[in-house]
Amino acid sequence: MTFLHRHRVVNLRPGEFHATKEGLWIRTVLGSCVAVCLYDRAAGVGGMNHFMLPGSGPQEAQFPARYGVDAMKLLINRIVALGGAHGRLSAKAFGGANVLRLNSTLPTVADGNVSFLLRFLEDEGIPLQSSRLGGDDALDVRFFTGSARTLVRPVRSRLAKELAAAELQYRRRLEARLSRTAPPAELPRSRR
């Protein structure tokens, strides 16, 4: 039995987070979304979030961590509630890929997610120990809360195509919603 198979796995979907003192794997698959792994080694507590959009927005019960600000605050507060200390937190971050391979000079949602995250960590004084942000590949990310170990690999398969299709569908819904409330230059148009 390998190290991966000896421990329970919690799978995160977009807009979710999980923190624990138990040594377990937290896993997610990312495209333009970002996942942040936070941990306090001294307290033996860690967790991960998976946010879809930068900044803040309306809270949704089904996806409490959909926006970056909410995702980060929820994860930090849960880690502190489990005995961690804000001042001892370290971070690892992944995602923010241009999986739709948009050729645009305008910022993408992925760019916004990465910019938000880096600014948030700096403002909160949380050191970023390692990252794989940007690029074009979807990522499969696994974080072991017992040691803060991460395993990250690109997803180049049917799953990557499905993820890109889901992101395109989500982008179209977001563009339609924004076109009703904001100037159309807010998001670059995807090449269809």
C-alpha cells in the first residue's frame, strides 16, 4: 500500500474548502480557478480552498468559497478554530491557468485570480512557500495536511478537455451576467 492509499482523501469542488488536524489528503482539479493550501506546522493543522473568482461577491450557501476573499477568510478562520495561529501560517498555491488558451491582451479571470491571491497573501503577511500559477495546463493538486506535502501534476487528457469545456460554459454565463450589469470590456472574449 502506497503513502497515497494509506490516508483518507477529501475531494474539493470549486467553491469549497476543508481544514483539519487529521492527516489526510485534500485533492482538487484546477483550470483558471486557484487552490490555496494553508498550514501551521507547529499546530499540525492545514487545509485547502478552491476559489473561482477574484475578490468578493455575494455569498452562496452551496459555494461559500466561490470568491477569493471568502475562500481565504473561511479557510484561515477554520484553521485558527482548529488551533492554528494566523502568524504561523504558510501557503502553497496552484492554478490560475489559461486553459481556454485565450489570445488576448486583456486580463483573464485566471489572471485576476492569481493577482488577487498574491496581493491577499502579501497583505495578510502569509509567506508563499511554493506555487505553480498560470500557464496553460489544468492541474491535479493533492495536499497532505499531516506534513504540508503537495503533489501536483498537469492534466492532459479527456479530463482537461472536459474542464476547459466547463470553464468555457461558465465564462459564457458570467459574460452574459456581466453584459447586463457592466461595460462589455470587463472580460476578454474567448475565441470560439
